[in-house]
Amino acid sequence: MFSKREEHFADVLHSLVREEGLETPILQRRLIALWPRVVGELVASHTDNLYIRNQTLFVHVAMPALRAELSMMRSEFVEKLNTGVGAVIISDIRFC
């Protein structure tokens, strides 16, 4: 029979997403979408092929000077990106 227990739709949806193992991929996509806001549109326009593997964000940077500059700021970027999604999704960034 049906139970009379009331649940909010958002709670049910969140539980379903977590049970199906979709929470981490969704948070990873959100983190990648935050990249331009964190580094700025100009820098983001010189980066591409962002992906996450083993809690590391990989970012292709064509310009060596920009790659070196971004590497020095990577811990700051990690913190801002994780804060932006509200979870620890990455622990490092590799610029290649």
C-alpha cells in the first residue's frame, strides 16, 4: 500500500540522484562550468579541453607563459572551484 509520508520533491530528487551515482558527475560538470568565472573570460578563452580524472582537473593551455602563470595560482583555483560547487571535487589542477 501507499504510505502517507510526505516528502518534498527536491529531497526525493536529491536522493534519486545520489542513489543512481549521478551526484559526482553533476558536480564535476558544474565545476568545469565555473572555470571562466574563476579565472576570468580572457584567460578562459586561452584554455580548452577541461576534464577531471582522479580528482585532478586537467586544462589545456596553448601559451607556455600563461601555463606557468596559472600553475603558480593553482591552489587558489582549486579552493575557489570547490567552494563554488559546495563540495571537494578536485584536489589538484594540471596545466598541459
